Amino acid sequence: MKKDEFSQMLELRTRHFALDILKLAMELANNPALETFRDKLVRSGAGIGASYWEAFRCEEPDDYQNRIDLCAQNTRETIQWLEVMEHAGLADTQTIFSLLHEARELLEIFTALVEEEKLAG
């Protein structure tokens, strides 16, 4: 797969992930105790795609590296929130499992991109 094709595929994949996170957040019970939790989940989950969108458009290698690092950070945070949801029984187990699977795959991709940049830099 060519680099541009890969980048476009990853951009689309992170966008779909953000939409799935948003849907999950909208399904959470309307409980004041969950407001902060919901906000952090949406911020980190949507932040993955937003940061990647910026990375894909960076002209400077350092900016690209920083954005990809941010993608990985947001992905790790999203995994943490999803795991908390799983253990608290806040959402459908299959939905959480599917999102965790995708988040872990995205984290592997971003980790590989970070390592690739370190080797190239």
C-alpha cells in the first residue's frame, strides 16, 4: 500500500472510531456522575483522529512526530476509559470489546509510526 493510500485509510479509520466512541457516549445513562467520564472518553477518542488529521498535513518532520505521539497518547487514554467502562458494566460488552480491539490496533499502528520516524530521523 502506498504511503498516501495508507494515510487516507488511517484517517478514515480514526474518523470511524471517533464516531463509534461518540455513539457509545450518547448511549451512556444520563447520570451527572458520568458527565466528566463521558467528556474525557469523547475527547480522547475523537482526539485520535483530529491529531492524525493534523499529522497527515504537517510539513515539518518534528511536527509530524509530535502529532503521532499525541495520537498514541490519546489512544492509550481511550483504552483506559474503555477498560473502566468494561469493568463497571456501563455499556454493552460486545461494543466495548470491539472498540478496545480497534483502539489496540490503532495503538500498534501509531507506535510503529513513532518508531519508524525515530529510525528515519
